[in-house]
Amino acid sequence: MEYNLFNGNLSSLDDTSKITINTINQYSFCVAERDADFKKALRHSDVLLPDGIGIVVALKAITGQEIKKISGADLHDNLLKKLNRKNGRCFYLGSNSNTLQKIRERIKNEYPSITCETYSPPYKASFSDAENAEMIAAINAFKPDVLFVGMTAPKQEKWVHEHKAVIDARIICSIGAVFDFYAGTVKRPSAFWINMGLEWFVRLCKEPARMWKRYLYYGPIFAYALLKEKLAADLHPVPSMVYSNTEERK
């Protein structure tokens, strides 16, 4: 098995038991090919969202199946609306104190029925056992319905996979850049560009120093992997690197 992509409606997500939700795009796919722990975290997601036009194109090219891109921002918006209706609780783990403050202020204004808490972990490549224990204790003391984790990929997905068993939250989501989008510290491209499948291009133009490698370096690597998979599938049908969980694999 490679990656089992979610191809349903976010409103249908089962929140009666603990689930972990991650996203995958062409960048994370390529990184996971070189990072076994990251790949394991993605493959063991309860829900894996196709958050990238490259992934959507790959599935159609290899299997002929069409799915819709579902971003971390879409998930975040959907869950906040649900929480507001149910007087729910959410916890944001990641980013810096300024971004988290802006998130709390926006939550208070837009979703007054939600109780929100935040925690900004140290900015470092890895955490000590004591730091991990402190983060988990803060989350579990609050007992959120939803935990949003924003530490950038692949750090956030690996952290969740390692600690999810001891986290007291029903839904655990790794959503990275959504923290900045929601706080307004980074502006997400407009719906026009998103619907055109060009969100990546606008982000590249706005943040070339940070985004060039993700799109200009890993883009061709992903395209090459897709071409090899397509050629192999045409010659000898084999399990695909990506597939939708609404359809059984042959």
C-alpha cells in the first residue's frame, strides 16, 4: 500500500473516535520517499487529504479517477464551523506567540462559541523528552475536541504519529501553513487562483526564497515519479502510488 487518499465530504468525517488527519502534496510525497518515518506517518493517517493539484493530477493520470483537492485550510474552516455549533474546544500547537495571539482574537470574533487554547513550542529541529511531555500535558489539561498542529512538514506529521496515543483529543490535524493563513500573517491566494489550480504559483511568486525548492526542485522530481508510474501502469498494471479510498484497488 502507498497512500490512501480521502475522497469524500469533510462534513461526513467520523468524530466519534480519535482520528488523525494529514495532508499530502507533491512536496510531501517527494520528501516522504527519502524519509521513512515521514512516509510511515502519512500512510498511517486515518484521513489523508489530497492537498495539492499535483496529487490530483497524478491520481487521474494513473488510475483515471478524478478527485477534488482538499486543503488544510478547507479542513480547518470546516472543523471550526462544527465546533462553533457544538460549543467545542480547540487547541493550536505550533508557530509563535504573535501568530497564536492573532488566531485567538479571530476565533473569538468569528466563532464565539468555541473555547480556544494555544501553545508555542521551542523553535528547533527536535524536542527533548521534557519538552514533549510539557506540550502533551498542556493539551491534555485542556482536553480539546480538535488539536491543530502547525510545525511545518514533515516535523508535525512525525510528531503527531509518535505521540498520538497519549494525546487526549478526538481529532488531531497537521495543517502547517494554515496557522499563518488564518492569523493573517501570510495571505493565502484568492479563490480565483485556487480554483484555477495555481495557488502554488502565487505562493511561489510571493515567497520565492522559501518556496522555490518546494516547487521548482521537487516539482520535476514528482513529475518524473509520476511518469515512471504511468508507464509502468500502462505496460503492466500495478498498485498505484496514490489511490482513493472510495474505490477498491484491483
